[in-house]
Amino acid sequence: MKKVVIVGAGFGGLFAARTLANKPVEVLLIDRNNYHTFTPLLYQVATCALDPSEIAYPVRNIFRKDKNVRFLLGEVTAVNPTKQTITIGNLGLEREEPYDYLILAAGSEPSYFGNDDFRAFSLDMRTLSDAVDLRNHILRLFERAAWTEDERMCEALTTIVVVGGGPTGLETAGAIYELYNHVLNAEYTHSDLKTRVILAEMQPHLLAPYPEKLRQAALEQLESLGVEVITGQPVVEVAKAYIKLGDGTKIPTFTLVWAAGVKGASIAELLDAEVRWDGRVPITPTLLLPNHKNIYAIGDMAYLEDSDGQPYPMLIPVAQQQGILAAKNILAEMAGRPSQTFSYHDRGMMATIGRRRAVVWMYNRIPMKGYLAWVAWLALHLMTLLGFRNRVSVFVNWVWNYFTYDRSVRIILEKATPPGE
């Protein structure tokens, strides 16, 4: 049988593998993690609302009944299109795997837009590890603040700045405000801690792709929650204990969450292909790399324009639909049928801001905001979460959090320092 190698078990790679399951091909799925992460709920792990296991699902378990799908834990270190091989590394070992077709679905990574020195003092929200690190960081700083008598230092310890006015930034800022002011403040009553959550966006508005009315609704809902919103100001300096904005405003803080942008995964640099300034590789309408008849690129790392000349957004539905089409085109070529070109079925956009607060642009025609939009957001994400057990567990946690304002996962999990170090 022909062998299809898929790099990345995110939404694009997962849907490609699902489409090829139980088909007359051999499938090898490769990822650096042995689980698939439901990334829309990462911020809830970071803010103590959900346990990491509730938004992660083991890849091997997903395909355990599909005999033609094999999973390998590792990271791609080389691609040889001439020999049609891919090199995988793990735990200091390397192995070479041949392929007849290759699907690259490695996703994206944070972009600091040329300010890579910001990375040392920033916390990302791209992976499950990032979310757990942010949770540990927030809880650790509150414990430190409880020991601190210096009022200015204490304020910096309990101030968080989220950079980025997209859905991730809004969701993170809203959830952290609720954690700070409905949970942690009630537990640190003897310390009289004052907390601030600030959302900073370089553009003059939030949620750039949304219509103006929903942008304004999002801003009003954030501010009604208690989040301070600063727009039209870029971050120009980042240090351990403060950040500085373009207008000279200096904000004392030990917590900067970077949600300002992403770029294509660096695996694209392993190929003899064009790589754009944003790390994405241009592809043909059939999702193939130019000058490569058997290498597909999909999802966040791929660049393709629609009929209006606009690039398809780096969104989960785009990755899912491209994953399905790439798999179907491989099967079509094997059967001697022509490949199909990509056409995105856009069902709209949504972003949650906090309890009973959200904005939805359904099918890019129907605007929704407030409580109804929030319920729609909850329902959609609950239905698309992998695993029945995870759905039940997340639903129970949401109900509990809603009625009690409690967050059940307020634990600091860090590797202990060995004695003498």
C-alpha cells in the first residue's frame, strides 16, 4: 500500500488521518506530544477552571481501532523530497521513514514581530504546557504577594498584562480577571491584595475581522467585567518587572501574556520551498507545495488566497477542512481521479469574554452578543471537544464554576529543586 506520513496531530493532521482511516493506505502520524489538544480551552486550564487532562486526548486512543493508522512520538529534523524520506528524532535517537505522500500540518508558533527579546519575559498560550506554566506562574506570584509588605511590589505581582486584542487575548484577560477577583481575592483576605488585568492592543480596535458593532460590544463587555483596555499602543519594551507602551506608559508587572500573533511552524524551513515573512509556505489551490507533486501543507503553516485575493485565516475550521481535502486528494490521485481545489465553508467567528459575555458573528451575517452569544459559544465548544468523558467532565466543571465562582484546579505543579541545588 502507499504510505502517507502526516506531521502534526493538531486539527488539520487529525482530520486528515481520520479521513484516511480504514482506507487502502498506510498512515503514519507524527507529533511531539502523544495527545491532541483542544486549544480553544487552553485559557481555562491557565486560569484554573479545567484540568489539563480534560482538554487533551491521547492520539493512540483516537486511532486504536484503525489498523492502518500508526502513531509515532517524535519531532521532524529533516525532510528529503528527492529520496521521499523524513527523519524523526526522539530521546536522542533518530530514524528515517519513507513516504509516498507527505502532509505537513505542524501548525504555528508565537510571533513577536521582530522583538524576539520580548520572549524571555513573556508567557505564551499555544500549548498545554504553556497553559500549565501560566497557571503555576499566577498562583506562585499570589503566594509571593502574600509575603510582601512593599505595597508597590505587591501591586506589580498581582497585575497581569495581556497583549493582543484577538479572541485569545480577550478570553484570557476575561478569565484571569474572574479568577483574580472572584476566587483568589476571597482566599487572600488577610493580605488585602489589589489586582489589575490590562489588555493592550496595538490596533485602534479589538477583534479586527469582526464588524464594528461587535468590536464595540466586546470592548464594553470587557470593561464592564473590570478589565482595563488600552488600544492604539504597541509594546515597545519588556523587562522582568514592567512593560512600556508606545506613548511612554510604564506598567509595573511580573506577568505578560503574549497573545498578539503567530507565525507558521519552523518545519517549513526544512524544505526547499518559499517561506513568507510570517513563516507560512505558499501552496497551490489543491494544497500541494509548488514544484512538489506529493507534499501537502495545511492549516496555520500554509498560505493560500481566496477568490478575492485574501489569505485564508489561521483558524481551526480552515485547518480541519484542508486536512480533509488533502486526504481526499491523495485518495483521488491513487484512483486516477482529478484533485479538488480548496474552498472554505465559513460558519462565522466567536469569542467569549467572561461569564454571560461573548460576541458571535454567525455565518458572517448574524451578530450576537451577551448571554445568548455566551451560551452558543459554550454549546459549540462542548460538542466539538473530543471524548465523551471529557465532555461530561468539562460540563460539570462549567456548571460548578458558574454557580459557585470556584476554580477547582488551584494547585501549583512544579518540579521540586533537589537538595543542595
